[in-house]
Amino acid sequence: MFAGQDFQTLRDGCLKKGHLFEDPEFPQQAADRTVEWKRPPEFCSNPRFIESGACTTDICQGDLGDCWLLSSMSSLTLHPSLFSWVVPEDQSFSKSDGYCGIFHFKLWRFGDWVDVVIDDKLPTRKNRLVYTKSSQREEMWSALLEKAYAKVCGGYQALQGGTIPEAMEDFTGGIAETVSLSRFTSEDVWDMIIQSKSKGFPMACFIEVTQPSDIGQVNEDGLVLGHAYSIVGAKEIQDDMGEVTLVRLRNPWGFTEYNGPWSDKSSEWEMVSDEEQKLNLQKEDGEFWMLCEDFCSFFSWMVICHVGLDAPRCDVTHLRGHWQSGVSAGGGRRLRTFFSNPQFRVRVGGSSKQDVEHNPTPEDRWSVLLELMQMEKGAEKLHIACHMYKVPQDLVSRPKLDRGFFTRNRPVGDTGEPKNSRGVTIRAELAPGEYVIVPSTYDANEEGSFYIRVCCEKKTHPEK
């Protein structure tokens, strides 16, 4: 539980005393004079926690610049089991169900699920929610979940700056992999989307800008620059020319849509069967279709959150450590002190010497996804990176590899240049054997704690 608050104990205490809960750990924050903090029954005649099930239109962005968070919330609604875990649905504003102004949500934070308790005082202006709201005025779960997330982040203003991977991981406990769309063909991206969709992996995307002044600007195609979108669907259909691959996206604003080919009112829909015309989205609700090829052209990054890491098919290793100045903070690979960083051994695949030494075939390859995550230390983040090396059999018994090893050998996988982000990932296809993981900061003697997850899954089919 977060901040030592137990939901059931607090709720029972409020019911016994006949009081509405007020959260001492997250009191209402100062805002402009036009903002009033009210409970839903005070500004809505018939508030509901969830109305007719959760869906993407339950999340419409308000005055906060937290599209990164809301795109992840939208993706969450497409995965009922994940949603019901994060958003316990047996909550209500009905007094007969024990309403006393307290709600709770589950969020994943650095390796653990925590139960986050909040009161239901929300910022309003003229009896309308100021921040996130649902398209149905009576529905409140999205506004309350946003408040719970603000609480663990240190306040609503902390939501002005964040990333899609952070939110996706905190809603799923998965590993969020960021894919640069410019590095792949549209066919490759389509395969990634279809495979991720089939596995139930939440997805989102982002349009990068070079000038801060461009953020929030709408281009001639109806897309918002510097903005995050949810990937909520994918479909292959037939038109007069053949197969067409379409990606379905959602703008967290709940309005402002793409206006190019295959958008809501485009003529391309006239070239498909009556059955497929039913896919066309006519409402101005922020959702639209676009060609996968155009998606790759317009968007800069796609985020895929790998969930279900506890499934039998996955072998997951959890590691924790810290960089200590003068002891284990060797800095980046460019430095001679790199070898003094923490070193972690992991075995990919079989556990015996025979498993390691035989010549691997394609069937022996393992898909490895690694994430290095720095633990929070206020608003500042270190520039972090991670490298993974194959350990030769004659060095397996050596507890720590020296400077010479890292000078002579190249990594089999790395996160690239150190990044000022909460987490960085490595994806690699590896043969069975022993490997060493070296997490690092950009400069030597930078201190901080970190958490590493390594997920290994045996590939069942060779790549063609």
C-alpha cells in the first residue's frame, strides 16, 4: 500500500464515524481562484464510478498537458483483465454501497504493485471538471485514476512532464519498449502491431517536434504535433486495388482528428464492401483510421508494452543495485573505469555446460528483453545506459570481469547512448549461454539506485 494507507481500514473508520474521507497524504493543492475542489455528488446529480463499462471515450484531456498519461489510460481500457486489476470496479457513489468519499487504485511502482488511496475531491470550474473527464459527464473513474497517479508522482503539476513508457508500465507491470518508426519499413511495423495486438500488448505512439513552440500545434493533416496517441486497433481490409492495412488511433483530447486517406469522412470508404464500411468512424470522438504506411510517415515513435511477464513461456530475472561513488559508479563505456560498474550474470537458455557448448541452431535462439530502470530521486534523472556481453566459457568462473575484457569485447546488446529517462531497454536474439549485464551512468561517480528486469523467451520458429 502507498504511504502506509490501508483502504479497507480507512473506509471502515469513515463509515463508523459517518465522515467523508479527507486524504492527509494528498491534500487539495493550490490552484487559481476560479478552481473549486468538490466531490462528484456536489457538482453532479447522479455520479457513477463506471458507466456501461470502460472504453476509450471515457478519457478526455483537460487543462493538464498529460496526453502521455491519458494515451496509456485509453490503451488500458482495451484490456479488461488489466483494467479491472488497476481500477477495482466494486466502488460506487451510492450510499447504500457504503460511499464515504474514498477510492483506491493499484499502480505498479519499481517492481511492486501498490494500492493507492485517494479522497474524491476533484478540481472543478463552474461545476465542470478541470482536468481529465469522461465523454459521459456522470462517469468519474478516469478523473479519479488521474488523481491517484498524480498522488504517487508528487502532485498534478508533476503530470505536465512524463513519458508514455512510464505510464504504461505503471498501469501494467510490463516492460515498455520504444520503437523508432524511421528504422523500420511499414511492413515491419505492421507485423509488430499485429503481433502485439494478438498478445494483448498495450500500444501508443508519439509525434516528435524539434521546436518547443510547435507542441500542441495541429498540422494540415489534423494531427497534433508533440502529442501522444493511443493505438487502439488494426485491420486489414480489401478495396478496389487490393489489401489495405489500417491502424486505428485515438487522440486523448477526445476531438481533433486526422483528415487524410481513410479518415472518418474520406472517399476511400466508398471502395470497400458494405460490411467493411461499418468500420468507418463517423463521430468526432478523437478516434480515426489511417494507412499503416502513413502512420509510419507521420509518427516518430511507437511504444509497445510487453505484459504477462509472469507467464510460463517467460523466464524473468529481477535484479537490484546501486551506483556508489568511488566504488561502483564507473560511468559510461567510453571511460576506463567502466569495468567498475555493477556486473550481473544471467544465464540465457539451458543451465548445463552441454546446453551452452553445443553449436546453436535457429531453434536455440532466445528472445531477450531487458530493462534498466533508475529509482526515483526527486525531479532529476541521471543519464543511464546498459550493456550486455557474452561471457566466454573460460571466464564463467571469474566473479568479476576486468578492464581488459571490456576493451577487447563488444556488447551483444546495448541501450545506445545514455538517456535522461526513467528506463532504457535492450532487445536481442541470443544463443544459450552466460552473459554479463553492466548498468552505467554517463559520468563516473554519479550515485543512484536501479532495478533491472530480464525477460527471456525461447523462439519457437526460426526467422526466415
